[in-house]
Amino acid sequence: MSTKINQLKLNTGEDVEKIKYYCAFSYLFIRPLFKSKLFEYFDYDIKRTFEVNSYDLKNIAQYYDIAVPKNFLKKIDELDIDKCFNEAFSDEEVKILTYEDEKYPDYLKEIPDFPLSLFYKGNLDEIDFNYALAVVGSRNASMQAKIALDNIISGFKGTNIAIVSGLAYGIDTQAHLSAIKNNLKTIAVIGSGLDIIYPSSNKKLFYDIVDSNGAVLSEYPLKTKPLARNFPQRNRIVTGLAKGTLVGEARLKSGAMISANLTLEYNRELMCIPGNITNPNTQGIYHLIKNGAAIVTNSNDILEQMNWEIEEPQKNDTISSLDDLQKRILISISLDAKTFDEIMDDIKENVSLIMASLTQLELLGIIKQAENKYYKCI
């Protein structure tokens, strides 16, 4: 374990003894709000927090008007600090982000029930949390919502905007996939230990996030199962990490609505993608819009709402080098994919010249031909 200790020192710059206390606290499965208030009461000193006594607990309960968890002192006394540490880092890829770490996001410190520490796999060094956008929504998202979300995230291609979501089915999955596709950093916050990937179908996505210099975070130690109660707690971290939250689709009673309400409680920006009004998954969306949430139909809407100024990614100047016929073809298919015959009717040019131009545009990677023989812009 000495190699791991040295690794932790390099990753966090913190005293390993402190890290042991943070690890031990992660094994206390009690309300996050009580943990954060306890930590706050002891001036964010993790060792003093761990040494709390009955007199302190009485003062804390009165000061914060908060209930003390049942048998709390007994639970602390039963914790073996070294054993917790060894179990938490039995996987060599696991790292820890504590409240004292300089990489701990400022936005997350602002929420009332902030996590004292987070375990993670991946890389946090290149993620700018000042430009983090939380994305939440239905697990049973419609294809329309997925396409709309993909189009919006694609508008951020190559920028420093980071996409935060929960690795669940539906909107979460699409958010992570679109971020990776567009060379954006993405962070997944899960409701289990980092050794239990849920849903299991997202195992590849889990490692794609890690391999793309993103990160998967959890406040739970290894071997923690994805229990139902963990996910509402996970939601507060997803929204807490970001300056604003974008809701894809949401029923009136759903985890996405919990996240939306948390966003408002945290005084962050709340935005929604409008959808088909006959879809039950949009009932929550239009409820939020009626109550002041911003409507988002493209990436610029988010930039304006968040007051973000981003450096435009360097554009390829291939378009400017195209000849007149090639540009006319691009204009023809810019809004809708078309068949060869439809392009001929629109362009009214020699068949051989159109075929040659289409071939050249395909070779340049500007357009592609789908299986149904339609041409469309990439």
C-alpha cells in the first residue's frame, strides 16, 4: 500500500492521515447534510470532526436545528480507519478529491450538503468547472430529445465547456456520448461504488469517459451497491458541480425534476429543451418553463443564459476553397438530406459535373451518402 500512499500524496498534496479520516467518513451512510454541518461546525477540520463527542453533538443539533443520526457516536467508534483506507483504495485506479484539495470545485462548496470527499477515476486536471454544464433528463428519452441534445452539445465542439451528468440511460447517456464525440470533457457522477457500473450496459461508456480525460465520480466507497436512495443524493452533486442545468425531458415526478428544483435552490441557471407537448416526458419541461426556466434550442441560448464567453475553436477553411458548384450543392442539402435526382433538379447542372462534385465533397469529409442514397452535410 506504500505505492498507493505515495500516489495519493502526489495527487492531492494532502497529509495521508487526513485522507484516512475522509475515507472513514465515506463509510458513514448517513444524511449528507448532517456530515457537512458537522464538518462546518469544526471549521472544516476533518480530524476534529471525527473526534466529535456527545457534548458537541448536542450543541450541533441546537445550532443547526438538525437531528443527530441514531447511534451516530457508536457508528464512528466502530470504524476502523486503516481498514476503511485500504478498502477504499483496493483498486489502484481510484483517487480521492477532498474538500481541502485545490481541485475541489468552488460551485460544489456552495451547496448546503456538499460531499466531504469524492472518489474518482479519470483526470480532473484539465476540467474547468467554471464552464461546467449539468445535463439531466428522462431515462426513457425520445429520439427527438436525444437528437436535440446532441445538436446543442455539438455547438460547443472543441471548447472548454464540460458536460456533467449521471451515466443513467437516456438523456444522461446521450449527454456523455455527445460530449466525447465533440472533444469535450465530461464528468459522470454515479450512485454506487466505482467498481459497480450501473447500468451495466454503460460499462464501455464509463471507460470511454475515463479514457477521454474526463472523470467518473462517486461519494460512495467501493462495493457500495446502486441503492435507490443513493440517486437523489447523487443528483445534488450533478447539479452542484455546475453553474447551470439543462433538462432534456422530464415527467412531473422524476429524478430530473428533483435536479431541476435543486438547481433553483442553489440559485443556479435552469434551462429546458422544449419538446412534443403530447409526450408525457415533456410535462415537467413545460411546468418548469411556465415557472421561469429558460428555453434552449441551440448552444448559443446556453452561452447567453450562462453569460459565457468561449474561444471559438479554429475552423477548417476547406469550405472557402470550394468551387461555385460545390458550394451550391452544399446550400442545396444544408437543411435537408436529398437524393441525387433531387439535387439535380435543384442545381440544374451537367450530371457528370454534379457527380464529380459530390464525390469530391465526400472525399473532403464535408458530406456523406446514407444507405438510403440521400446526401447530407456532416
